[in-house]
Amino acid sequence: MNANGDNTKERTGHRGMIGRKWAAAVLAALIVGTAGMPAYPVQPVSAAEVQQGSYTQDQLDGLAYLNGIRAKVGVGPLELEPRLTQASQSHAAYYNRHHFEGLSAHNETQGTEGFTGSSPKERAQTAGWSDTRSLGIGEVMSYNKATTREAIDAWLSTAYHRKIILDGRYKWVGIGLQEGTAVMNPGFLDYAQLDPAVNVYPYDKMTDADIGFYGFENPNPLDLFGVEYSGGIISASSGRDIESFHAAITDSKGQEVPFYSELQYDTLYLYPKEILDGYSLYSVKLDYTVKGESQPRNRIWSFTTGKGRTLKRLSAQYDELVLNPGAKLPLQITARYTDGTSGSPNTSPAYSSSSPAGLRVSADGVLEALKPGSYKVTVGSGSVRTTVPVKVFEPLKSKNYPSVDPAKVKDIAGHSDREAIEWALRRGIAAPDANGNFRPGDPVTEAQFLTMLLRTYRVDDEAYASKKKRYWAEGAYQVAKDRGLLLFSTRPGKKEFRDQPINRYRAAGLIASADGVNFDFSDAVDYVLIRDYMRGTSGNQSWSFGSDLIVTRAQAAAILMKLQSGMKQLTGAPSSLTPEEKLPGELFPEVYTKPELGEKTLIAEFRADGTLRMEGQFRDQANRQLDIQVDERSEEGQSLGELEKIPVQTDGTGRFSVTSSRIYTEGQLNVYFGTEEVSYFIQVKKGTLNASDYSYESE
């Protein structure tokens, strides 16, 4: 489904459900002509002047259906117009011949078969519609539709397409349906003033309203919020630009429904954050102000949804769970529904254990490991059930390792990791050599790092070695085998890696596997970053983790000291591989040190005192006066409105540096460095530094 045009879009979020405008960005959603009256009278032929045989029954049925909805919304009817219909039919046929993708589906290329005009307006002119520049022509398209009515339902389920077909400015329409391709071209003659009172959809007292929106629109409005789906879209259109708003959605129980919002000039879109319940009543309250008026207006309405989604599958946070004896673990259950969405179950599931004496599960899904063994937990909601395997490990043998007085170690004074080294010495995790040296810069082998990890959690690794020990770390590797820990040396043909220096990549894999998951090494890097078990070398993203760097003795101490403050116990890994989609979240991008400036580099430092320092270099923007726009950012990444616009002057190399005069109280910001060609975007959180290299764009 596509829409096309030349107007602009304004986006806002809600902060306590308060919205306001922010700077426009280009959005292809509607095609209109230049404002003003036509140069000469235009009298489109009305449906009454055309014999019924000139239109198909599908076109007449589609028009009647759409006009019925427009009447309930509160806008006037459309008339079928033969010249616009000819343009619609011709473009549908053209698309079927050539199949241009995305928004280019609205364009035609001169010289190709069936060409009638590059744009909807030109195609209407070719069909005999006035060539006056003041005429407005819109276009919406949909594919694989058996009837125009089916296409109208699809457009009504979207945001920008709905806006076009329910727009009160349009008076005439062309309808085309060719081999499943539906095209509608509404038109108007001038920009008549419309009533500032909003027209809403779903309209008041509507039944069978959509429960969800799944991104099936081009452009996809959900890209603004970084989500794949939302509840059914609620829209309100005024005859004037909406300047500000305060909105609230409540369900049948009176509970508020959280939502994203977008303000596009005269139309407000509300996107509920969760799929709506089926056959349920929802109420909307909207207070808003329009351009030219100081007094707020308000609108209250309600609607009832249609058939809801049904539960298809339940799953736990991992396909297999592991625990230590005495440990507790809350089950995190995800419900997957027939519409392809997932989230928390609408109703609390029921839980049961295969052996409550060994593994207890509470009514709210908290596991408690009582005895070692293998168990199954059943989770059910209605007729949908799932079984989660749970393994409770044998208790680990423990030992207090002898402490070493750091004052007696010769070579750690002044070292950047001295605190961590002293911590490791006091806990007996590491020891100096015979000469009293710690050797902080020496590399750590896999076997050494594994042993240090086990001793961090006071595991008696020697107790697991055989009487005729064949390898110095034999006991540690036996624990690793029993617990399924991820080690490169246990892979076929890789045994020699036991005594080779371990890099940060393999250290991350080992640490993640000790925390109850079985990610492969690359996903394990993301896991330890998300859990804050390890830090990257230059930033908190996988590409700035320093995966290939060898771990030194001092660095091993620093890694393990940080780890024990976050990972409270060493568990082990399940036998089945944990898929990537089970990673527990995403990281807010951050760099730890300021990078060197490249061809196109943007750096944002959001200081703890609330000031924002922007620095960068864009060689193709040398000696230019440009702007930096600062927006408040929501947790989901949505811009909540412009806070400040900062002028920037680049020097002869395209460099600039500027500090805001404003003190920002917001926790997160979206920052846009705007040029004539493109706007460069970066996000930053208070107390952190972020940087991006855009040089690849010039390659």
C-alpha cells in the first residue's frame, strides 16, 4: 500500500500526553496543487450526468461505501468524476505492466508502454481534467484487492491513506481497479476553509474498529517509534493546523491506554502501544488548540473494536532454564497471537511443576529450586499450553582461597587497574609470582581466566580434578563441562586454545554461559554489554567492544571485579542453543572517548550539568551557516518536540564546535545536524558521549 505527494510531516510525541509541533520532515503522503482559485471555471461531470453504464458496479459500490463512512465521520460526499476515473484506471493498468516498488509506484516514466503522465496531477490533465495549477489531486494505491470496498477498508486501517480518502477538501474522485490493483484519485478545486472542529476515526459509536496496525503502509508511520505494530490507529483531523493537544485513551475498565502520537499539521494520529482488546469499548478525550484561536477545543468520543486476536503460543524467556539449588527465578512468559504479535499474556497463566518437591512454582510463576534434577514446568492459558524444561544443578563445592596482602606485591603501584588487582589478591583469585610480582601486563590464557572466574565465585575447582591430575586446570574444565560453559578449547580440534591467550570475545562467551544462557560468542558479546557485565573498549556497542584484544592479568581482574557486582552467582548454561532473539534488550549507543574527526563525523556530549556540546567535521559543508536542532527524546526513541535550534558556522575544513546556552533537564535528546542535502541524526543520554561516522555516505 502506498501514498504519494509533496507535503511535509510534523511529528510529536506525548509527555504526560501533551503534544506539540516540531520541525517538519519530508513525507510523501498527499499530492496537492498550489493554493488559490482556478484561472478559469472547471465543471467536472457529476455522476448524475453520466449514464450508470459508464461506471462499473464495483466503482458505484465503492463510492457508496466510502461516502457512507465519510458521512459518519462528518465530511461531505465525493462524486465520481469520469476524467479522474480514467486517470485512476490508466495508472492501475500501467502499474500492472511495470510494477514499480515503494513510493515510485505512483510515478510513470515517459516513453514506457501505457504512460499517461509522470504524476497523478499530470495523468488527470491527460484525461481532460483542468491544467490549472490550483487543482489538488491525491492518490492512494493498494494491491491484490478483489473489490474497491476491500481497498477502502485497507486504506482506512492506515494513517496517511486514511487522511486522504476522508479529507473534507476533496469533492470528486476517480476510482480504478485493474487485476487487483486499486487506485483512487480524489480531487478538489481550491483550499476552502473547513470547520476547525475535528473529524475523528474510528468515528463516534463505531463498531468493528481495528484492534491493531501492523505497519502495512508506505511510508510506515511506526518507523518513527521503532516498533513493528501498534493498536488500531486513532486519528483526528481539523480544518486548521493543530497547534497543541492533550489526549487520553481509556479502556472499558477506565484504565489509561499508553500511546505514541504524531502531529501532521491539521491531523493528529494516536498509536496505542499495545494491540487493543477485541469487542471492547474505548473512549478518547482530546483537548486541542488550532491556528488562529487562543481558546482550546475539545472532543470526546468512543468506539468498539471488532474481533480480537487469539492466543496461539506461550513461551518462557529461554527455551530451557537452569538454576542452582536454593535459587529463585521468575518465569517471564511471552504470549504470541494469531495476528503475528507478541507480548505479555492478557490473562495470567496457570503454572504447575512436574515435581513440586524438587522444583516449586508459585501462582505468579516464580521458580524455586529445591533439589538437583531435571524438571518440567507447564504454563497454560485456556487451551494453549507450553512446557519449559528446567535443570537444577548439583551444588558447587566451595572454598575460601588464601588472601594475599597487596602491599607485598611489587609491580602494581600506580597501575590504572590497581584497585581491581588488589581486590583479586585479597580474594585469592590471583597471586604474585615467586619474585613477588603480579605481572599485570602478561596475557591470560583460557585456562587461567576460567580458573579465575570460578574462584571469583569461590568454587573449589581442585575438588573436581582426578587423583592423577593430567592437566593443572583439570578440575576447572570438569566444572565447565558439568555446567555447559562456553569454551573455545572444547570445540573439535581446538584443545590447544586452553594454553593460548584468551581474547575479550571468548571471555564474553564464557561469562555469558555462566549466567544461564547458551548464546554463541557473537551474541554473548551483546549479552554481557546489555547486562553490563563487561564494558566495551571504546563504546558499548559490539563493534566497539574490542573483541580481538587479548585479556591481560590486570584486565582479567578488572573484568571479574565488575562482573561479581552484577552477576551474583555462577550458574551454567542450558544444553540447547539460545537464539539471538532472546537477547534481553538493546543498548543505548555510547562512546567512552572522543573519536578523531573524519570526513563526516558528529559528536554529542550531554554533560551531567545539563549542557550539550556538539562537535563535528563535515568536509563537504565547509564555510557554511547551518543549524543543529535539539529535540527531547522518549525512552522508545520518539522525538517529543523541539527544545532548541542552535546556529553553527563551519570553518574551511567543515569543522565546528558549539555548546548550548540552555541547561537541559531532559534525560535523553535527539540531535539533528541539518544541511541542505540531508539531516544527520544522533541520540545522546545525559552524562554520556555519543559519536557517529557518516563518511560511508560519500563513498
